[in-house]
Amino acid sequence: MDTFFNWHTLLAAAVGYLLGSIPFGLLLTRAAGLGDVRKIGSGNIGATNVLRTGNKGLAALTLLLDALKGTAAVLVGYWLGAQGGVAILASLVAGLAAFLGHIFPAWLGFRGGKGVATYIGVLLGVDWRAALAFCGIWLLVAILTRYSSLSALIAALVTPVGLVVAGDNATGLLAGLMSALLIYKHRTNIRRLAAGEEPRIGAKA
């Protein structure tokens, strides 16, 4: 318990949250003169909703930056933790905090994105193979169904299980916690999927 609550892990958590809470989708669409992305489509600040503005380049940039902030949080957390001999723990804590920052940013009234890109970025920082597996599952389901939300949900369900089966319990726990939050953030999507009302990838607002 003392190891978890030492100042290195707490600082890693704080830095991770701050990085994760940068709302790139909102900032980029405003800078491009496209207004408030929260007022179109799903109201989400993530890449899928940015794509509904019709600007594919901006959506791709949002996806990249939302992922990289998760990766950066893990790397910074590792460095901070290494100063106190808790590098692995601090990196995992920072990654989870970045994910929390993205989906619950204080500056936006705790109403952020749904976390898919940041989830991938966190996994990339911890274990690139896990990130690749998540992306592979997402891509396969997306090709078959053209539902971004369904792709994310299936990838989020499979990835933690795969990590635990592979013997990486620590990363599996991190992925499991993020998956639970990701599924919670997709609860309206789940209802729309069940009703056959979920918009497919590329649909405009």
C-alpha cells in the first residue's frame, strides 16, 4: 500500500490525468473553424465524431493525438516511477489516469470522449503487442460491420482476456479496468446497436 501511495506514483497519476484530459478533438475542430464538435453527431470529442464533420484529415489527427497522449503518459509515468524504484507501477497508474482524464476531463465538466484511441495509446506505451492486437480486432470487426462502437466493444472485451491468458496479469488488469470504463461510456451506443439505430463509420451528422 505504501508503494502505491508514494509520491512518485501519485505524481505519475496527476501528470497522466493532465495529459489525458487534453481535448484534442474539440481544440482542433475549433481551430479549423468547424465549431463545437460536441454539438454534432454523438456529441463526443473523439475521432469518430470529428469524422462526422467531413474532415478526414482532422479526424485522423485527433485519433493520433488522443492515442499519443496515452503513450506519453505511460512513458512519463515510467520515468517518474523509476526515480523511486516503482517504474512499472507508476507507468500503469499513469496510463489509467490518462484514460480517466480523456473520458472524464475536469475542464469539460467531466464529459469527455469514449476512450478508444487513448486506450490504444496506453497499451502502446505498456506493450505494443497488446495495442496491435486491439487494433487488429477493431479493424476486423469494423470491416465486417462498419460499426466503430461495436468494433471497440469487442476489442475491449477480448484484449484483457488475452493478456491474462498470456500471463501478463498487470497489463491485463489495467486493460480490464479501461475496458469496463469504455463499455460504460458506450452504453448509449449499445442501446442503439440493439435497436438497429447506430450510425455506421463515415455517416455524416
